[in-house]
Amino acid sequence: MTVRVRRVYDPPEPDGGPRVLVDRLWPRGLKKEAAHVDEWPKALTPSTELRRWYHAGEGSFEEFARRYEAELAAPEAAGALDGVRGRARAGTVTLLTAAKDVDHSHAAVLARLLGQG
């Protein structure tokens, strides 16, 4: 199982597998054709409240990750997570985000959770 995290602005990699956008909002300045997104499961994205809380600098990445994991336990999110996990078992999946710091983003949390399944 291989799960990669890349910026949505990066070009597709030949061996990157399906490209899954995991941001709630469409990335600024990017045309849909240029993104090469195969799937956009909005149920996997952090809630607007959690996203705003984290970007306001009110908490640590660890606290954000804990809260986000709790959101991912909701039925719709858990089902979407299982769907991506199934594709990852079949081959490489690339999670896409517009975040500048992908290592401290919700995409990194998702990649870790997917790697545990």
C-alpha cells in the first residue's frame, strides 16, 4: 500500500496512481483540467470550523490531528476513508492538497491513517 501526499499544483507522476483531492475548497487559480483530479471526496475534508481553528493558529498540529481523526470517525467520512483505503490496497494513491506545508496538513493525517489500514 502506497499513499503519497503532493500539492495539487504539482504535475501528475507516471506512477502516482489515482489523484484524490482532499481539500474542501477548490484550489485557487487552478483550472480543473490542469489539476488532473480523479476523485474529490469532500466527506474526507476537515470541517470548516476545524479548518478555520487550525489556520488561525489557535492550536498545535497534534491537537488538530486528534480533532480531525474524531471527525473522520463519522459514518460518511469513515465510508469515504474506506473507499480510498481500498484503492490504496490495489496500488499507489496520491492525496492532493493546496496546503503549502503538506507535512502539517490534514493530508498528512489522512496518509498516516490510510497507511495503518
